[in-house]
Amino acid sequence: MNKMIAASIALLGLSSCATIIEGKSQTLSIDSNPACARCELSREGKVIATINCTPGGTVVERTKHDITVTCMKDGYVDTKEVLESGTEGFVAGNIILGGLIGWGVDSATGADNKYPDTTIVNMVRK
């Protein structure tokens, strides 16, 4: 019985908290002022998602790289917002419970990163 308990604790230590709880992807909500702008989300110079008419949402993979949101609408200046890749709140608990292995899994999968859930892009008339 003691071996089963020890094995269970060891497996728990090898798990990655953020990967299990939060996953490797995240839903982002993008809105604009004025509404119905076309917004492209890009990371490392590559477009990863497009919202054709704000408000709208999209699912993105979490990584350590920031996302640039560029919104365009006739009669308005193209406007960019940067969504910084921050640290997920579960990271500290994961390091305590899972040690470096658990944190390593989360870091490799991007699960230890998080973007702002909602972004509003304020545009200016030309």
C-alpha cells in the first residue's frame, strides 16, 4: 500500500499543473471602437488569426511570444495593440508541487503563458 501511495505522489509531482488546468490554447476577445473593424492577430511576423468584424473571438495557442493585433477600417488609421505574453497564475503552484519537471512541461507547451482575455482597440479617424 505504501508503494502505491509513493507512486501516486511521484506521478503527481511529474504532472504539469497549468497544462492540465488551463491547457495550451486560449480564447481571445477583440473589440474595437468603432465596431466592425477587421483585425489581424500576428505573432513573430505571421498572421495567426483574423476577425472580420469586431467584436469577435478567436482561439490561439499560448506561447512566450507577444501577439500584435492590427485593426483596420475605412476612414480610420490602422491601429496596433500588443498583447503581451504574461505568466499564468498556476506557475508558482506548479513549481512547488511539480518541481522543475512540471514547470518544464508547462513551459515547453506554452501553458505557463497567458494573454489578456479581452482587448479593446480604440481607432482614430483619418
